Amino acid sequence: MNMGWIEQVTGSLEQKKQYRAYKARVKELPANYRTAIDAIERYVMYFGSITKGDVMVKMLDDLADLFEQSAADETPIRDIVGDDPVEFVEEFLKNYSEGQWISKERDRLIRAIDSVAGTKP
């Protein structure tokens, strides 16, 4: 069976492996860091609107890196996310905007307007 077709339907098998590796890394964090990263992940899944699997996996890996290093350094959670965790996550997500569905729609809007901007009504 053609793996390319299967991956189009089910998603990249490599990305699934990477996601499972990320979850294993998170499981090894101290409880308070694990709770924080789980909450951030949940918010990202609802708010982030990231539709590209490779971007999502990269973002989660970067998040795990941040929390692993912070746990190793015993950095308090508030020193990581600040006073407003929503602001932290939304700023963090800006680094991964190319994977958000809205980026595709913004490009589509720009192309549509560009294609008719020089024409008269």
C-alpha cells in the first residue's frame, strides 16, 4: 500500500512518533511543570489553530525544551510564563504563525484583492 496516501489521510507517521516522544518528555517533568505545560498545550490546541503537523511538532518540542531547561534550573513557573499566561502563550505562538490556518486565509485575501485592485468596478 502506498504510504504517501495513508499519511495524507492519517497524518505523518514521523510526526506521530515525534508527538509521542514529546509526551514522554513531558511525563518526566516535575508535577508543577507538567501541569503548566499541559495547560499551555491545551490552550494552544484550541487557540493556536496550527494546521501544519510539522509546525505543531516543532512548537511542542520547543515548549518541552523550555520547560525541561527551566525545571533543570529550578526556574519558578511564573518566571517562565509571567503574570499573564495567556499573553505568554500568544506571544510564543507568534513564532509559529506559518502553521496557523489564518495565515493561509490572509494570503488568500491578499491575492484576491491584488488580482482586482487595478480594475474598475
